[in-house]
Amino acid sequence: MMRALYTASTGMGAQQLNIDTLAHNMANVNTTGFKKQRVEFQDLLYQTIRRPAADEDRNEPVGLAVGLGVRPAGTTTLFAQGNLQNTENPMDVAINGLGFFAIQVPGYEEPLYTRDGAIKIDAAGQLVTADGYLYLGPEALEENYLDVSIAADGTVSYLLPDSTEPQTAGEPLQIFKFTNPAGLQKIGKNLYQATPNSGEPVQWEPESDSTISLSSGYLEMSNVQVVEEMVNLITAQRAYEFNSKLIQASDEMLQTAANLRR
């Protein structure tokens, strides 16, 4: 059978995964702290028909080889900073820089990590995510707390009735950095899990590291650019169509060869 049939089929499969990834990016265009993904491709094994040669008998600097298609090599998460949206909610916090909030999730021995700073306060006065998972660092707020605020270093403070002296809720929010954020494993619910590829988490020290800061009253939006994703979608769709045309052309060539005796 013709190589083109199988080669074009690999192209269709690769572009299908590409479109699936673009769909995932577009679906999360309004997800707080979402980081878009990009599919990376590699060409497949080449079938060598004739090797180049340079000796006393032959001088053929160019050989003859046929490629056998493409395969997805991986999906890379792009951690470019998303736009900051002013929410005027003091419990919304955006991270400026490549840092992650540490989250305690039941069922996991180690903390998980997120860029989602839409912080909630539960009935016990603890700072939690929308799913009720605890942000590590601050302690529970005392009863009847008022005017909660979060400083640029992650310190949570509040007032109590009949008091003008701010109270501090224990330690600041724990922020961690990674040598290779793209090595983090996405597990859904805006959460990431550290892996050997991401490196060990390193806790942010506000006094010595100015590459990260927190902005209270803001949320980091998704870094998906709608126009860019639409252009990528058109490119992927056309590439899928081209590969389907190649299969159709190969089929017509085989049909012509099969009809030679008619």
C-alpha cells in the first residue's frame, strides 16, 4: 500500500489532538489563573531507500529517504502572566511572578499548588478555595472579624469589634516557586502537583526575593488569547483538511492502478 495513506493518517491524528488542546484552552478562557497548553510535534522514522556515499567507486552526496509522518511529542504548559482584573474584593489575590499558593487537599500527603487567588472564608474562619481546600500559612480568623486585608507579602490581617489594632492571622500565605513549572502535573480544579520534573518547591521569601508579589483586590485571569487561539484553530483545521485530501488522492491513485486491466 502507499506510504502516503499511513503518513497522512498520522497527520490527521496529530491535528485532532492539536484541536482538542485548542478547545481546552478556549473552554478555560475565563478560568482564574489558567495557563494555556501547546502541543509539540516530532517527525517519525525515515525509511532510507538509498544512503549517500562518498568513496572511490561512488560520489553521491544526496541519499534517498522518505518520511513516515508525525507524532505528538508532548503538551507544554505556558506560564506567561495573565491579565490582572480589578475585583475590589480584598479576599481576591493575584500573584505577580512565577509563584503558586500552597493548598492542603485531603487524600494527598504533600501540598498541591494553584494560581487561583479567589480566597473564601469558611464557617471556621479558615482561608479556603471554592472547593473548601485550605490555603497553607494563615491561621483561622477569630470570631466577629472585620475588614480582612491581605498585604503584598501575604500577611492576612483583620480587626475585631471595639479594637483599632489590626490582628495578624498567623503566618503569611505560603507561596512556592519551581525550577521548571512546566513539569507540574495538572490534576484539575485549578490545582497542580509537584513532580520530579518540576523540581522541589522553594518557599518564597518576601524580604530577599522581589520577583514575586501579591496584589490584593485583583484576580489573575487566564493567559489564553482568543485571537491567537482562533488563528491556531484555523491553521490546525486546514492542516487536517490537507491530510484528508492526501488520503483521498492516494485512494484515487490506487483506484487508477487497480483499474489498469479494465
